[in-house]
Amino acid sequence: MSLPPLVEPAESLSVDEIRRYSRHLIIPDVGVAGQKRLKNAKVLCVGAGGLGSPALMYLAAAGVGTLGIVEFDTVDESNLQRQIIHGQSDIGRPKAESAAASIREINPYVNVVIHNTAIDRDNVFDIFGQYDLIVDGTDNFATRYLVNDAAVLLGKPYVWGSIYRFDGQASVFWAEHGPCYRCLYPEPPPPGMVPSCAEGGVLGVLCASIGAIQVTEAIKLLTGVGEPLVGSLMVYDALEMTYRKIKVRKDPACALCGENPTVTQLLEDYEDFCGAVSVEAQEAVVDSTITARELKEWQDAEKDFLLVDVREPAEFEIVRIPGSVLIPKGEILSGEALATLPQDKQIVLHCKSGVRSAEALAALKAAGFKDAVHVQGGVLAWVKTIDPSLPSY
Ligand SMILES: [Zn+2]
């Protein structure tokens, strides 16, 4: 399905712009008219991280006239393996500012608009309303559903992408012409089921592969060229080096864009909808949580307990709390590891940040380990408060 161009052309291109964009101008399908449309386009990138980095850089180079950036985070050293819009000297700087500086260096003709804030239900309509097209580079389900719901309710198209380890996906969601994200994923996955890139890792260059698809789709939508990924899901496997295009149909029963929608406004709380931690885990941690400092005190007092690290082996290799033994969360949830755990000792669980250990704690309590506890904030809290010489990741 081809669609008409999303934006009207700008009045003219300057002599400098004609020189700069000449390799676009000589493509018959783009030409001066297409480049003028890009000049007139207003595109918002949600997130200036893994996907936002290549997306913003290529959108800028392509001559998109106005580029908005919504991002509240600051640049961390662990971002630089993939977030190539930021550099070493940007560490500690707000990502939105760092990205804006890079964009100005790539193309001074771009008008950069910084939204140095987290996108939420109170500001999303106001921010989205200023743009023709949204590029979603977010890395969590709560923001993904918020972006989708706001885009559908405003009748705006957006280009979605997601990455994990060696796998990536991309699509264009535009409820007026095809399915929305909820048609594809009506419900968020149960908390703890789908690990984030912070938990499971991501091959840095995968961001470029998926970010490039997102920019290609954005340019096609803005200029009305080719067949956009509306109604199609692109699935990329870097290990096999395959791209598969899967048809996605609009779901007539979709809660948001279906025939009898039940979601007619933004949800009260997207974090809640996506359940950062499951109900069972929330209940399990009540009165069964210790701090990193308390763990240290227990160790110093030689209290008799077993410290179990429920992260994955690769994470255990990077950094570990002294005295911990590794039993990945999956082995606890499946019940496989339960028989190996001592009945006569208190068990203290920890993970990286406290989410996975809360899930594992719920399983342990259900299996009868009533006095088990978990460490709030996990390894990150330990590094921060007990031993800053250890690496954070
Ligand atoms: Zn839908």
C-alpha cells in the first residue's frame, strides 16, 4: 500500500541546501519536491539512546527541517557502546543536549527542539501535537504503550523499533491505515518475562540496523515514496543475517483502534499497566527486603545465610558481591534449583537492580522458604554504597 506524502513541500531550497542535498535531488523519486517536503517536516524522536542515536543522525543528515528530541536521561559511559550520537566528552551531560549538539554539527539547517523531560500522560499530547511524525526509540513497555495510545488518539503515524541482543523488529503504526501496536501486542508481557537490554544486553551495531529501517520508513512516509511498513512487521536476525517481513492485520477487537474501543483516553498509569514488578513479587518483598548496607552488616557479623545471585552467568562474570553463589532466576522459577537450596539457612537473594530477585523471592516463598529476603537495589546498590571500586554495568 502506498500512501500520499505526509507533509507539503517547503517553498524553496537555498543554493547551499541544493548543494548539500544533491545526492537526494538527483534520485527521481525524491527530487526537489521530496527534499522540500523533508525541509518542511517536523519529526519527533522519543529517546536519544540506542535507536534514537542513528535515527536522529540520519534524519538530520537527510535534511528533516525540524527535529524534536524527548529525553530526560544523561549520558553514561555504558551508553557509548551503541549510542553513537554521544561521545566521551558528553558523559554526565543531558542526552537531549548532547544529541542536539551532534545534530547541529551534522546539519546546521536543522531546527532542533529539545524536550529535556520524561514523556508522560500529562505532556505527551502537547509534545506529539507539534510534529508530523514520531519515531519511537524507547526501551520499555510502559513508554511504548503510552507512545502508541497517544499517537492513535491524535491520529498520528509513528515508526516503531525494538532491539534485543542480536534481534530487532520495526514497523509503522498508523491506525487510520493499518494496525497499531496494541493490535500486534494487545497486552504487555508479564513482568520479568521479557528482559530489557540493560538485563540481557544488545549488540551495539543492531541499533544502526533497526534505526536505519526507522529512518528509511520516516523518509518514505514524509515524501510519499514507496510502500511503508504499515501492516507489516520487519523482523531482523543478525546471527542468521535474515530480514523477514510478516503481515500484521488490524485487529477488529483492538481495545484502542478496534470497532468497539474500550481505551478512549490515555491510561492513568502506564507503569502500573505494564507492571514493573508482578503482584506476587510486590507482595513477597514486603517485610522481606534488606538494604545493601544491611547485607554488609550481616556479612561482617558472620550471620549464617546463603547469598544467592539470580542474575545470568555473563553478568556474574562482570561483577559479583563477595560470597555470592550464582543460581539464575530461571532455575528458581522453574523449580529446578529448589532442591539444591539449604532448608536450615536463611536465603538472601539479589540481582542487578532488585526486580528479578523480587520475582525469585516470590517463587521461593511459595516453595516454603518463608524467611528468605532480597536485597533492595541489588548489585547496583552494593557498588554504589559499599564498594564503588567495583564496575557498574
Ligand atoms: Zn489497534
